[in-house]
Amino acid sequence: MGSVEQLVATRVMLVDDHPAMRAGVRSVLEKASDMCVVGEASTGAQALTMVASVKPDVMILDIGLPDTDGIALLREVMMLSAHTKVVMLTCQTDETSVRMAVDAGASGYLTKLTGPREIIEAVRMVRRGQVAVSPDVATHLVSAIRGQRRNGEPRLTVREREIWRALAQGLSNGDVARTLFLSEHTVKFHVHNLLQKLGLKTRAEAICAAHRRGMSLD
């Protein structure tokens, strides 16, 4: 006789604002006999309403949502359904994003380049209480650690540097979002990361710091 884990399917919820992405992940999971998709949401608000009633075993969550960032949503999910394990599935691979996700309670962190087998195995791993990290995320983390500058200056991602330059030009979050083809919530997420890395508290401080550097930001 199989174990209880083998007999009871893992109930998975998908949260991503791209229907094609959700459909792709759903088709992958439906091929596994030990798991089933019990809900889908495209916004943070939908996800919170659904998770309160569905209480999934595992949630697969994107960082960039139209009404909130995934890290903030992750914290709320942890309060609503503490037993739910959350696996981030996103394009963000920078060290700060990974650390923030783990600090907020994520049990896994995968990129959208992760293959079908790896996604299925990640769900199984977090259900068993393990941590699942895709190889490309692990590679980025190792590179980030090795690449820290000797003078102790924080290592910024290309996107964070772009946003820092935009802030120094006096652009609002909405203007930055339109210029870089991002959602405004994603811009807020990067600004938060940027300030943390620089040890600053406000946008004004970030602007002054950029001007002191002559906007080279190299």
C-alpha cells in the first residue's frame, strides 16, 4: 500500500497574470498522477480570495502581478494559509529577489525557463518540506556572491541601474514603467530592492547618490 502522500493528490494553485503561462504549467501538472490544479488567479486580489477558501497544498506564484508584487502577496498568503507551500516561478533571478522571497516564506524559487520535469519535482519537494531552487537561480546566486566588489559596494542588476538612472532624471514610477515597458508594481519592487542594497531610505537619497556619481553608475 502506498503512503498517504502518494494516495492523496497534491492540490496546486496557480497565480500568474499571463493565461498562456498558467495553461502551460497546468498542462504540465495534470500529467502527474499525484497532483491536481485546484485554482487559478491572475491578480493578487483574486489569489487572496481563492486561497482563503481553497487552502492549496502548493501555490506556484509569479513575482510580477498587475495589482501587487508577488513578495507582498506571498506574505499575505502565509498569514491566510500557513500550511500552503509557495514556489515562485518568475523571470527574476537576481540575488535580492531570491532572498526577499525566501525571507517572506517561499519554499521554492524557479525561473520560467524551468522544464516540465523540474516543475513537477519542485512541487513534490516542497510538499515534503524540502526547498526547490532551479539550477539557473543557483548559478546566479553563486555568481552574485563571487562578484561582490572588493570595496564592499553593493552589486546592482542591470534593471536596478536602469531604474536608478530614471529616478535621477526625476521620473515617477509610472513614467519609469512606461519607459522600460514594466508594470508600475514591478518598478516599485525594484525601487525597494535598490534602496535596500544602497542602504538608503528614500527616493530623494537615491537621486542625490546618483548625482554624486555623475550618473555613470558603472
